Amino acid sequence: MRTTLTLEPDVAEKLKRAVRQRKLPMKTVVNDLLRSALKAPPTPPREPFVVKPFNMGGFAPGINPNKLNQLLDDMEIEEFLRKQARDRT
């Protein structure tokens, strides 16, 4: 059967490597790889990933955990200004 496949770049590179290593035609390598993959037992379904919440309590008074990015930005700006002042002297 003749068919056309569009391969992802990483798969195409691995296929080219396999063809070079085995020193066989691409058609043979593709058929061999597909046969072994189709013969392999299916992978069992994975358990669903569950995110476990973590209590973010314990922040210092005045620290809003919903604005930590803003706090980090403010701290980076302060550090940048300190470095600029130090470099000018």
C-alpha cells in the first residue's frame, strides 16, 4: 500500500538516523518499526494527576499572596536602582 505521511521534525530525524545505522532502505525500516510498535502491548492508563493544595498562610502582615509578582517586581526595581547608584560613584 502506498501512502503519504507527514512526520514531525524530531521523528524524521530519528528515522533518518535509524536508516543510516541499519543500512537498510527507509521503507524497510519504517515497516519494521511500525510492526514492532503495533505488536507491543498497549500502555496501561495512567492515574490522573491530582494537584494537592498547599496552605500559603504564614505570610508577614501586609503581604498579599495574590500580589507576589508585584512584590518581586518592586524588589527587582529597588535592586536595579541600588546598582545604578553604586555604578555612578
